[in-house]
Amino acid sequence: MEALKAGCHGLHLTVNGMGERAGNAPMSSVVAVINDFLPDIKINIKESSLYKVSKLVATLTGFRIPANKPVVGENVFTQTAGVHADGDNKKNLYYNNLNPNRFGRKRKYALGKTSGKANIKKNLDELGIKLNDNELGIITSKVIELGDKKEKVTIEDLPYIINDVLDY
């Protein structure tokens, strides 16, 4: 970034670590940093396309993207704790500049031992399923119980959990 401030006219960057040589910075992260911290420097890269480009390169090369890779990783915009989902419901209480919409992504809410009712509700809303507060509490307890057993719980599991626990 200092080179850009000093007048550098080009950067050697990578997509998913693939580039001219090892050690070059990832384009997705550099674009975000430039846009956030160097407002006088104009670049012609659409942030909303970075994820698509990364996925395309991964598909074509077979090199997988680490789940926790900034900006393009599968889990980077996944909230795990229920308190974060609750904060999102409260006018983005935990807001930060790295909003997933900025990169053509959506926030996800993980299900497991740290889930709260807000996590469960966000996932149910995604599926178009409505539960009353009592039912939501029962399902939340079951998801936490499964998470405590180290079982992976996905959004696709929720209808089955509801069917089993609430006997629908």
C-alpha cells in the first residue's frame, strides 16, 4: 500500500494464490484495502465480481479456496454465535465495512452449539419456514444439543429436525 501512496502504477496480484510467482498478495484483499483505506487511488475492479472470479479460477484449476480466506472464502461471512445474528437484527449492531453484499455475497448463519434463536430464525427465514416462539426454542435446543455432540448441522437439516422434534 505504501508503494501505491508513493506513486506505483501497477501491482502483481494473485487469484487464489495463482500468479506469476509465490508470495504475491491476493487481489481480493488488496482491492478491499485500496477501496477502504486509499480513497484517492481509483481502480477499475468490481468488488462484486471478486468472488465469482475466485470460484471460476478454483473450478478451472482444481485449487480449492480455503474456507477462511478473506473476502472469497466460503465461511468468511458466516456468523457462528447467535449474538451476531441478533445484532444483525438490531440494525446491524455489529456492522463493519466488509459487508458481504459489497462482494456479491450473502451473510450466512452457522448452526451448532453456539447457535441462538436468532441464528435459527435467520436460517428458517431463508427456507420460508415460520415457527412460534415456543417451537423456535425447542428447535434451538435441539440444534445446540446436536452441535454439542460435534455433529454438523446444516440449513438443509432444519426441516428434518423440525419434523422429528415437533412431530409435524
